[in-house]
Amino acid sequence: MIRQITNKTVEKYRPQKAEVDHSIPYLYLNEKEVQKDGTVQDVNTIFLTNRECPFKCVMCDLWRHTLDKPTPKGAIPRQIEYALERLPNADVVKLYNSGNFFDGKAIPRYDYEKISDLLSGYDHVIVENHPRLIGSFIPKFRDMLNSSLEIAMGLETIHPKVLPKLNKQITKEDFFEATRFLNQEEIDVRAFILLNPPFLTDPKENIEWCLKSVEFAFDSGCTACSIIPVRDGNGIMEELKKSGDYIPPTLTALETVFERSLQMNNGRVFCDVWDLEKFSDCDVCFEPRKKRLEKMNLSQNVLPGINCDCN
């Protein structure tokens, strides 16, 4: 049994990283997403290759496509240029970097001006960041943009005993203060919320605390919440599963928290459907249920459920 989670503990169980090239993003894609005004827009999402996040959260697997050293100057603009040459036109762009956009060793601040020039054709820019990496450099970057700015931050959970164990190194008050600062600077915030984080193993409590965390995020000033079902596959999560400290969520639980979060009518709610088959036990109804969740992501309405003999 793992009694204490530290950076060294997390690293101890890791499999090998993927081979990456700092001159190209490790993934890029075009998708659709509903915006704050209710319109559905094309979004170009670029997954940047950069230095690994210094906050080694126990449930994270994003480190797989990161560098061990600080990102070279000029590498991020080259990656963005590479992706944009291959992506269609869109009004919104996400720059996701497996960590923190405002970590100067991941995204060199020297490159902000070039990055903003490359994004000048977009109406809205979304980046991700840790709630503790907040400062005057963020409004300065926003002022370089020819668009509005949104920052996605991991709240994860507000469970008072679970959040400290995730090695996230934040409190819910840290998240609240970061969101308030960004809102005062007219920067939107979306929250990442976990369903079935490690160390919370009662199915009913997982649903309850996920919903409480969504509610807290909206009360803090977020305009959107993304619900992430926690997966194993990063090394340490398998160990926690063996010891009974992590139980995978069910597809039914994910549907429940998504539906009830949408019914709050406090802002946009998105359900992460990546690798969703991990949480399904039925081959008959899985695809219709996945398509239903995808449609709900775009419509922001609860749609009729899928009937199946399995449930």
C-alpha cells in the first residue's frame, strides 16, 4: 500500500515516456465546441510538446509526451505554425501543453509575442494552467492577443481529504483566488473536475463530490466545467487500484454527473469521452451512449437515455 504521495513516488511507478520532437506538436485536431454565447464553433486544438509539468499529480498521464529539459526558445511558435498549416480555419484555438502555459520553462515568455502573432486570426484563445502559477504576466499575454482569453485549470475535487492526497499542491481556496483574479482581468476560466479520483472509493460519494466540485467551480466564477472520468494507465494508478484506493467510474455514473451538472444551469458542462470504452461493460449500448454524450456536449441539454437489457 502506498502511504504517502510525493513527486518521487509518482515517478517511481511510471512506464517509459514517448519519443517526442520539440519542433512539432505531438497531436493536433479540429473539433466543435459550444461557446459561452451558445453558438457551436470550430476549434483547432494543438497539443504542444514542452517541458514536463513540475506538479506531478497522482492521476495524470500527460507527462508521457513531454520533455525532460526546459523548452528551447522558438520551439513553441514553430510547433504552432506547423499545426496551423495543417488545420482548417476556425474561430477558436486551444493550446494545451500537458501542464502550464504560464510556466516559463514550458512556454518561454520570450515567445509570447510570436505566439500572439500566429494566433491573430482567432477570436478566442484557450490555454491551460495551474492555479498557483498566476501573476501579472497573464494580463500582459492577454493584451498581446487579438482575441479573448480563457484559462483551463484543474480543480479536480473539493473533497477535504482527497485533494491533499493528489499531489496537486493546491487547496480549493487557491483555485477560488486564482479564478477571482482572472475574472477581474476579464479572463474566462474553465475547471477540470474528476469523477472517481483516487482515495475516494464509495460510488455514491464519488457522484456526490463530483457534483459538489462542479457547483463550487461555478460559484467561484468559472464559465465551464469539464468532467474527467479518472483512468488508470500511468503506473501509480494501477498500484492504487490493486490496493483498493482507486475504483474506476462506471459509464452510468458519468452519465449521472453529466446530466445533473447540466441541470444546474450555471454554465457550460463538458463530458470527456476520450477512451470511454474503459468504463463500459456492454458492447450493445456503448456506441449509442457515447454518441448521446457527444450530442449533449454540443447541445448542453439532457437527452433521453439509451435503453438496454444491461441496465
